[in-house]
Amino acid sequence: MKNKSLLAILHISLLLLLLISCKKENAKIQIETKEYHNLIDKITEIMIHDVFSPPVASRIYVYPNIAAYEALNSDSKTYKSLSNQLNEFTINKAKTNQRSINYELSALIAYMDVAKELIFSKKELISYRDSLYNKWKKENNYDFSISKNHGLHYAKQVIKWMNKDNYKETRTFPEHNITNKKDDPSQWKPTPPSYMDAIEPHWNKIRTFALDSASQFKPSPPPKFSLDKNSKFYKELMEVYEVKNKITGKGDQSEEIAIAQFWDCNPYVSVNKGHFMFASKKITPGAHWIGICKIACLQTKSNFQKTIYAYTRTSIAIADAFISCWDEKYRSNLVRPETLINNYIDDSWEPILQTPPFPEYTSGHSVVSGAASETLTYIFGDNFEFIDTTEIPYGLPKRKFTSFKTAAQEAAISRLYGGIHYKSAIDYGLTQGIAIAKKNKETINYSY
């Protein structure tokens, strides 16, 4: 009788151990929204190290976000697939039991798998990914394995689509030709201090996302080039010259200088010290607005789904904005203020910001800010007050804004304060960006 009791106790103990083990195995890996923010921050960190131009950086943000969005929402009743909504984009759904998928985990995996195809420092991202993989395997290998396969299913299709956007082809196209235009004062010329070649002259050949074409929102042409002192163009040129002189006269604590520096977002600034030249690296305009998207998500305590939706929608608007803007830049091929001022007005004049290496019209930051701010307004509402801390890692203080639109207006006017754009490029640039965001809103339906 005693042996039977002991045997029963043993059976019950084994059963309890089995139940505990099954419960642990069935418990899904817990993914928090902050893990997606951390992943995007990691990609930004790698991009800064690798020094990607602003247009290329926008491409690095958009495709991983789309992959994550599709993996997360493949069976969603809230957010629609972007399949057949973006240009040439179709997705085949994974044939899996939706109850067994950890969609948040799949989204992270899809993001990383696409992102590693877009950066130079692949080893750094792979190391970051592998550390997460090992952690997830220990927590629940079954959940990890099946969710990984789900995420890779969508990543593979996004990569295939991505590789047909003409990016690789543009790597072989000729550089911007300025030789036959060197005697034309209206045409863009390389600028100090490094006199770099023009960046991405063929970006208008990159496939758009929601726009019908790169030239769909071709802006009004800039004021007709003229060095006649009574012409509109010359007056705008003098405005750049005089604004810089006026604000520097106020000293280094000038609010205009603070605004110019806050929105600089030049990923590669050449710094001369004695006989040495080195680069000061920082984020691009698109990265700054991705940072603002993060701030809005955190401030509203957005859940995982809304966070990925916000990043995806914003990055698509930014990517289309760069394609549209670069289409105009190399059509008008307009000279920068610094070149004309040095040649015709004051050879010792320097802008507050370093002039970026591409034509002037329209202002890239203005176009991108118009598109991103309008998109974020659609997502989070108008009059959304926030404190922008994006530039703190680069030694700049935070700034407070009453809405995304007021932030965009400040970003745009910063180009005049910085001495790198005429007023028309700023005004028409904002209008161009807003039109792109509105087109994206009309074209893409994110929700049921």
C-alpha cells in the first residue's frame, strides 16, 4: 500500500513537471514596442557610420519598414497589406497557422533581414541580430523558429521587389556632367571646402512608391536667373547674403543660427584644421523626421502595430519626397548662393552651414519636411505639441514645437538662415512635399 502511494506521488510529480514544461513551451516570446524603436535606432547608428547620402538613407529606412509592416499585418483586421497599393509591389501570403505566429517577433526579423541588404556594415547588424536570435531561442525555440520563417517569407519578397527599383543600375550611370556648362553662371558648380561631385544625379530613375512618376509634382520653375540687381533672382540672392550677415552680427547665440544648426542634417561635413581635413558625421533630413516619428509614438504610447504603421507611412512619404526633389534638382541644375556670392559679391563670404554637394532647387529638407510633417499630422493629428530631442546626441539642445507643420516650416527656413538656399526653393519645396504626402494619402489605404 505504501509503495502504491509513493508511486502515485511520483506520477503526479512527473505530470506537474510535464505541465510546467508545456506551459513554458507554449508561452510566446514577449516583444515590446521599444524593441522596434531600438532596432531603427541601430540602423540609424550604422547609417551614420557608413555615411549614406540623404536619398540613399531614405531607401534604407523604407524597405525594412515595409517588410516589418507586411509580416506584422499579414492576418490583421486593422491594417491592410500594401500589396497592389505600392508600385509593382505584390505579396504572397504565408501559408501558416495564424494562431501559432508571433507577429511582433516576425516583424523584427523581417526588418533585420531586409536592412542587412542595404548597409555596408553588415557584420555589425548581423552581430546585433544574432544576439537577439540567441535570446529568443532560449526563451522559446518553437515560437522563435516558426515566427522566423514567417518573417523571412515576407522579407524575401520585399528584397526581390527592392532589387528591381533601379538602384543597382544607377550605380553604373555616368557622373553629373558639368564640363560643357562651366561657363554658364546659372548652372551648379562644386562648392567649398571639398568641392565634391554632385550626389545621386540619377535618383529620379529610382522607382517611386506611391507617386505616378518622379516628375508628378514638378514644381514651378525657380525665378529666371539674372544678375540684374532689379531682378527677382538677384534680390533672392542678396537676401541670402544679407540674412547671413545680419544674424552673425547678433553673435553665436542668435536664434537663427540655432535653428540653422538644429536642422543642418548634413551626413558628411568636411572640417579643416590646419593641414588636415576630417569628416563630422550626423543624421540626414529623413533620419531627423524618423526621429520625430519615434517621439510621437512614444508620447502617444502607441502600441506595436501603430508604431510600425507610423514608421512605414512616414518612411514611404520621405522616400517619394527625395525622388521627386532630386528629379527637379537635376532638371533645373541651379547654382548655389555661395558660388554666386563669392564670384560676384563678396569672395570672403561663407554660409553658416556647409553647402551640400548637389544643385540648389528645390530645397531637399523643405520637400522632405513638408511630406513628413503632413504625413505625421494625418497619423497623430494637428496641433501635436512635442519636444524634439533628435539632435541631442550631436551636441545640440532640444527644441519645442506646437505641431509637425510648424517644425517643418522651421526646418525649411533654416536653409535660408544657413545660407544654402534661396527663398523660392524653400517655399516651393514645402508645397512640393505637402503635395506628395496628399498623393500618398489618396493612393494608399492602410486601414480597413
